[in-house]
Amino acid sequence: MPNIRERDREVIWHPYTPMKAWPEAIAIVKGEGVWLIDEDGNRYIDAISSWWVNLHGHSHPHIAQKVSEQAAVLEHCIFAGFTHEPAVRLAERLLEILPGKPSKIFYSDNGSTAAEVAIKMSLQYWNNKGLKKKRLVALQNAYHGDTFGAMAVSGRSVFTEAFTDFLFDVAFIPFPGTGNEAASIAALETLLQQGDVAAFIAEPLVQGSAGMCMYSPATLDAFFGLCKKYNALIIADEVMTGFGRTGSLFACDQIRTAPDMVTLSKGLTGGAMPLGVTACSQEIFDAFYDDDRTKMLYHGHSFTANPTICAAALASLDLLLQDSCTESRARIVKAHKAFAQTISTHRAIAEVRQTGTIIAIEFKTDTPSYHHSMRDVMYRFFISKKIVLRPIGNVIYLLPPYCISNEELEYVYASIREFLEQL
Ligand SMILES: Cc1ncc(COP(=O)(O)O)c(C=O)c1O
């Protein structure tokens, strides 16, 4: 019998994978804390939390138990005209902790659909109010997902190139990197002054897929403040930044101005199962609450609010809100800081940046791009060290599960130092 890796080659098409260059996938048979274990018994440190989803380690017993209990009682039911305890309890608990004290939770399936819902809510909100506000504004190089609406509000890039003609128009403002904040804020204000902006969408503090590009809370607050001033809705895409990644529970906790909508996924279930959330204010909900049925939100997915998945999310919240998890995050933040100091002056490094538990190392190059040749070299090097790091072009980053130990972190740092020495 061929092994899983060989059988995979016959039947599977992998995401974000050039299938000709990368025909082989590593077949994982077990997850255990920060470790992924393959069919040959190799153990890999998951230093990027499996595409930024895992919070507490793989196959966490508390999440596994709650999922199994729920699956045995009610695995799924339709969510139009019906409801259930896990969905209601999860909404109650999320509304208690989300920035800006939103009032309602709309469930979907993943980060992209959470963005689709937020986009549709914001466009229909103004439509329901009889106001002509149809323009969406986003940040250059943003990433909000792979469905068409989410792609439209994402930066135009190699990801979207084949679809450009099919994406609706969105106004993009420059990324507010160091030294560019004022220009970016001014660009937003110029657009808002035209009075037709329905919503501004942004990944707060860290643009993940762009290469962990970071900007200040003061700038984010200035963006949101301007949206309030000119009466445009604010969508905070906390799909990657949510649930403690940036140091605070949510990135928007670091600023004063509250968003009108927050999108969540990834860490929402501790990374165990897919779930999307779009949280919104009472004011938005009220614009759809009408005797006129054409004003309802025309959106829903078959698996909306799947009870088994909601149980995973509730179990993850139990773990996330424990003091021990807060302490682990603080420990990672401190360790990253100390590590950053030891490498930041290396001749091959353009910048080391950190926001909370996320640290990114950008290597010097004249030609930064997603498919930069350094990418495969770095990926292979770290896989040979049994570390899962998925560089974004010339950027490597660590975004570990919070259960990573000091020793495991130290091993990853030492491997990065070793890579630097051979440059
Ligand atoms: C900020 C952000 N929004 C949305 C998404 C899309 O999420 P999903 O892959 O679950 O559709 C991602 C995925 O990386 C993301 O980083």
C-alpha cells in the first residue's frame, strides 16, 4: 500500500501551492501541543500555528472533549428559524469581550465569508437607509480572503491578478508604515470628504499576508476617528489579529475608537475547526429590522453556527481567558523582544518587527515578491530543522501557539541564528 504522501499526489490539489514545483506534501498523522508528527515519525514545531489558527496546541484535550460531547448530542441543525445553546452561549461570550461592545453576532464559515458578510452588511446598511454610499476603502496590500468580495477589498497582487476585471472598484490608501502615517491618514480623509464611503476595512495593527507589515495604534485610531467623523462604517478584520496575537485580546483593544463591525475566524475555535463571525453594532442590526422584508440580510451558509464547531470555540475561550494563557502570551512577547535585539543588526536583515506574539524578519533584497527565490530556500532550511515556517517572499515570521515552551522557542530562535550565519 502506498503511503499517504504518495496517495496524496494522485488525488489532491493543495491550497496556495505551485503543484508542479511542490508535488510532495508532508503527511501528518498526529498533532500534540506545538508538534505535528508525520507518517515517518518526524516531529515538526508548528511555529506559524498552522496558518495562524492554532492557539493552545494541537488536539487539545479540553477542546477535543467538548467537541466530542457536542457531536454526540446535536452535531448540526439548520440555523434559520432554529437556534441552539452553543451558538447563543458563544455569541454571549464573544459580545462580552469584543472591542466596541457590539450587539449582534452573525455566523459564517471562515475568514473570507466573515469579510463577505461585513461587506454586504455595510453596503446594504446604507441602501436600507436610502443613502447613496457605495464606495469601500481599504489599505494597500491588505488581505481579507479569497472569495470575490474579500478579494475585491484586498490589495491587487499576484493573488488577484487573474480576476482583476471581475473585482468591483475599491479605493486603496497607502500603507501607513513608519514615516508614511500622515500621508495615509490624509489619503483616507480626502476619500471620506467625498461623502460616498460606505465602509473602511482594515487588518488592525498587522497586515498578515502582506508579510506581517505593522503599523501603530495611533494611526489605526486616527483612521477610525476619521471614519466616525465622516459617517463611514468601520470593519476591523481581526481574523488574524484576534484572540491575543497582538498582545491585547484584540488589536482594537489598543485604541479608543470602536469599529462598527469585527470579523473573526482562525483562533476563534482555537484552530480546531472552521468558523466565521461578523459582529456588528445595534445600529447596523436596526437598519435591517423592518416590516419591509426586502431589508433583511440575504446571506447564510448551510453550516451556519454548526453546534459542534461552536462547542470548540467555547472550549477555546475557556482556555484563552485563563490567567495561565495570558501569562504564556506575555512570556512569548518578552522572549521575542530579547531575540529581536540579538539579530536586528545582522547585515542580511532589513528589519525585525514585532507586535505582541508576532515577530517578523525581513531580509534585504532589491526585488521583494511573494515568489522571491529566498522563500523556498528558507522554507526548506527550516523544514530540515523540523520547524514549520512558511516565509512570505523575503519575510519569515513566528506566530506560535501559546503553549510553546521556552525551550521550543529557543530551538526555533537558534535555528534562525544558524540560518543567518550561513548567509
Ligand atoms: C486578515 C485576514 N482576513 C481574512 C482571511 C481569510 O480567512 P480564511 O482563510 O479563513 O478564509 C485571512 C486569512 O489568512 C486573514 O489573514
